[in-house]
Amino acid sequence: MNKKFLNMALCLMLMAVVMSLIAVPAFAAELGSDSTAEEYPLWVGSVQVTSGNAADVLGDGTARLEVADGKYTLTLENADISETSTHTFAGSTFSSNIYSPQEKLDLTIKLIGENRLSNAEMNIWLHNKNYRDKLTICGDGSLSIETFATGPYFANFKKSITVYGMHGSLVVKNTTIKAEGDVSTNNGAVEITDSYFESGTMIAGDVTIKDSVVDLTECFDVAGYFSSLTVKGKSHVAFHGETCALATDTFNAEDGNELLEPEGGFFKAYNQNVTKAVYESKDSDTVAKEVVIGQHFWEWIVDKEPTCSDTGLKHEECTVCHAKRNEGTSVPATGEHTWVYQGFSWFVNEQTGHKAAQADFTCSVCDCKKGIFVNYQYLEITVTEPTCKDQGYTTYTAVVDETSSLDGQKHSDSCKEEYTPVMPDNHTLVHKAEDKGTCIKEGTREYWTCSVCGKLFSDENGKNLIDQPEKYFADHEWNDPVLSFDDDGSAEVTLVCKNDPEHTRTLEAEVEDIEIVAPTESKDGSIIYTVSYELDGQELTKKIAIDIPHAGGEVTYSYDGEPVSWTKGSGKSVVLRFSRSEFDEFTYDFFTGFYNDGTSVGAGNYEAEKGSVVITLSADYLETLSEGEHTVRAGFTDGSAETVLTVKVEQVPATGVDDHMKVYSFIVAVSLLSLAAVLQHRKKSIG
């Protein structure tokens, strides 16, 4: 018996626990895992590139890296990189703007806009001596490299671009590079195509230059130190050195390129520091310090401009190295005069007997003279009639436009002739409007003045000559009347002079009509009085409006009294009064309806009366309302006011418990009973 009871109690406890767990909400936390970004064997500035920062390596949008199929593309867009990373070489530590130790690295640097590398000993450094690294620099932009040398290893030269891996290569195409220091590929190949390339000493294996301008200046011993040099296409390659300009085992010139400087030079062994060198002549042992290979980019330069009568001089000059040829070449005289306008000449055409003109020009170079004839039919003729003061005349105007003028500019000139006598009564009258006078300001009557002779007239026909215009003062000019009421209700209007506020008049008035314009929620209303009064023997009728500000701010509607309670079955009505803080006498006129809990109450359920506005809710309507609080509101044209109406019923004691509370109460009771039974059973077992 005890065992069965125990099992039943345990089952009930389990059911209670399960139901309790269902009633309690569960929360799950999501766990995320961070992944470490992949590190790439490339430093830009002081930052190592990773998969996390590759899209914007420096954080300023100027450097980004893309990696595809083992190839690296570093795009520089208007980058100015002066920050460096430091790395060890030959027992010493050196700074670099762009660095990689990767084996067999294939790196492309793409240039957009103007870019600069600075503040480093080895600006671009691919550092793996055992494998063939490849560096490509390309793009429509440019790259400026500023290099400095420190320490014993770099005492004599600077390293702007270094591809250190054995037989590494450098490719430069479609771009512009200006480097202060030297370029080294450790006997690797260099290809420069469609580019402008400027640097210090270049140390490389096979060098190919095509359709490019290359200018190398010695940093140590020699400007160019190659296994072979091949110049193709339309190129211009210059070497400048204090000791030696160029050392190469093999030299190939194609597509019309040749050794331009030194003139007549050739290749011959040079056994001091280099393998081969360019000498000035077959019989000289002097090493050339200036070597130019390729083609000249010739352009005609005018030394002396030709004139209309004298020849000029010109010569051809290379736009790259400024070599000259064909000096003293003559430029034929242009035969084109430099005309300068001198003015017009006026005369009578003997053939027609009419007025004519000529625009005169003189060449500023050879003093040659020429004229452009303007005949009578092309003259602009204006007749000016005589006035009360001046003679009349005829004006002739000659014009030579840009297309017919010798100097390409428009010119004109006029002359006056054929005068007619003065007409004393031919005035040009200008009307002067009346300057109205007031009771305090002197006015001026209208008059006319002649714009030619300055005489004054009181009439528009210029017949009545006057010395001065007539002056006068006017009567008072009244502002709109202001309406007011006496204590006995009689009306009066007050008039104030517009020009003299101290001058006022108060007159008895009679109100003929009153019109009320109700305010809205966004617009003021008004009371429009129609009043009549007598002013200086004249009966006047005016409409006078008094503004009624709409509700909002200082003007409000309110319920007068305390919240109302009403008990069902009482048979009583409810009286509510609502008022307006200003113009309360018109509250009833602005009343629009009554609302209960936002719903309009039918007009048959209440009565509205003046004073301010009194709402009486019928007992029948109140019986329809549910028990509890109701928000009742009186609506007006420009606002509303509300209060709380509480509907009560007789209180009946509660007879039941909420179903949910029953369930949980049952669960708790069963759980407690089960627990007590278990404890009692264990106690007996122990006893």
C-alpha cells in the first residue's frame, strides 16, 4: 500500500514540475566564434596586410590588396605613404614602405592618381634571395619615390626599388615613375614599356626598353649596369654618371634607335669596376659620362617670329634631352599685316553728293595704310528735333563690324550736321505727381517741369508758367473706428488721426447687426459688428471686427466642477458645465457636439443650453452605459474639454476564481500534498 502511494505521489510531483516548466519562458543564448584573419606576406607602411584589412589597408581608402590564384595586386590611389616597417638584411635593419619576404612572389602595384613613397631606406623591397620574385608596376597614375641612405651598407647609394630574389624581374608599363634612389633586380630582367621612368643607378640582367623615356643618374660607379640592353620602338634612354654612364655586355638597338651620345662612340672592355663601357671614340680610353640611346623627339621651336615683311628663324629641339638641329632655319614672311585702328575719316562722296566715311588702319610693323569704306546707304542716320533750348541736328553713324574690320574688332564713329533753330515753346514736359499733404505735413499739388529748360507749369500743356508748385495742408485722416460699450450697453466709436495720434474723437454709435465667425483649431474667429455713426454731418456705416483667438496656448476650454459619479437605477440625469477662458459668452455658439469615450452622443440623449454651455445627460442614456469610468468630452469649433463620468452598480460579492488561478492552485496543492506524503513515508521507513 505504501509503495503504491509513493509511486502515485512521485507521478504527481513529476506532472507538477513539467507543467511548471511549460509555464516559464525559456531563453537561449547564441554563441559566436571569432575567426582569426589570414595574414599575407606583405607590409604596406607599418601595417601587415591581412584578409581583414585588405580592402582598406591603411584605413584611409588609398591602398587595397586583392589576392587571386596566388597573385597579389596592390592598388595605390593617391596614396602618400611615409610610415615604414623594419626588416633585417646582411645583419642590419632597414626601413621599407612596401615589403614582402614571400618566395616566388608575383606582385602587381597598380597606380591611380598621384602616389608617393618616402622616409624609407628601401622603399619597395621584395626580399627572398632564393627564388624568382616578380614585380609589376602599371597604371595611368604616377609614383614618386623619396629615398634616404643610412648606415655603412648604404653609404654610397639608395634603394628605391629592390627585387632581391635570384633572377627576379621588374616590369614597368603604361605609367610614370620618378625615383631618387637606385633600382636593383639582382641580375633579373627589367622591361619598361610605354612609360616614363626616372631613377638612380639601375642594376639588372637583361633590360628591354620600348616606346618609353628612361633617365638614369649614377648613384655609385655607373648609371646603368646590365647583362644586355635592348632599346625598341620610339624610345629615348639617357644615362648620366660621374664615373661611368653605362656598362653592359650586349647592346641592341632596333626600330631606328641608335647611340646618339657620345657621337661616334662604341662599346669596349672596361676592366676597373664594370665589364663593358661606352667610349667616346675608337682611339680614346676615356669612359663616357653621358650616354643617350634611342631616338630624338623633335619639335620645331620658333626663335624669331616672322612678320608681314620680315622672315623669322626656327630650329628643331628634342623634347626629352633638348638636343638641337637645323638651327637658323628661316620662316617665310607671313605677308599678313598687323593692323591698328586709327579712327574714321568723314567726307562727301563726289559721285553721289552724300555723306560717307572710311575706317582707317595702319600696319604697326611696316607702316602700310588701308581703309574700309562705308557708303551713305550703310550709315545710321538719326534726326534730333530742336527743343525749347537747343538746336536740332542730324547724326550720321558709321559702323565696321568684326567680320569686315582689318583687326577683327568692331569700330564706330559719329558726326553731327544740318542744324535747325531753337523752338522756345517746344517743351519736353515731365509730370510730377501730387505729394499729398496731411494735417501735420505740408503737401505739394501736381505740376509739370520741362526736362530741357527746367521751367515749371501748372498744366500738362505747358501754358501756365509758375515759379513754384502750390503747397497746402489737408484735413485729418481717420483710422478705422474702435468700438466700445458703456456699462448701460450703449455703443460708441473712437477715431484716431493717422497722422496725429494725439488727435481723437469719440462719437455715439448704434449697433445695426452682429455676425459671429466661429474660430477653428487653426484659425481665429471674429465678432463682426455693423455700426452707424455721424461724422462732421455725414452718416457713416462701418463693419468693425473683434478677433476671437482660437483655443490653444492661453485660450482654453475646461470642465467646471469635479468628476461625476452616477449609479444605475437612480433615475437621475447628469448636468455638466463647460466654459471658455476668453469670450465665454460665445461658448454655446462654438459648441459642436458631445462625445462619450470618443463616440458621438446622439442629440436626443442630451440637452445643451447657454451659460457657458450646460449639457444635461438623460437618465435613459446613462442606463445604457457600462459600469466604470467613461471619458466624456464637449467638442467646439476650435477645441474641446473633457471630464470623467463614473457609472456605478450595486456591488455583488465575487463567487468564483479565475480558471487559470484554479489550475495553478490545484497544481501547487497537489505538489505540496505529494511532498508531504513522501516525507511521511520516509519517516516511517526510517522508524
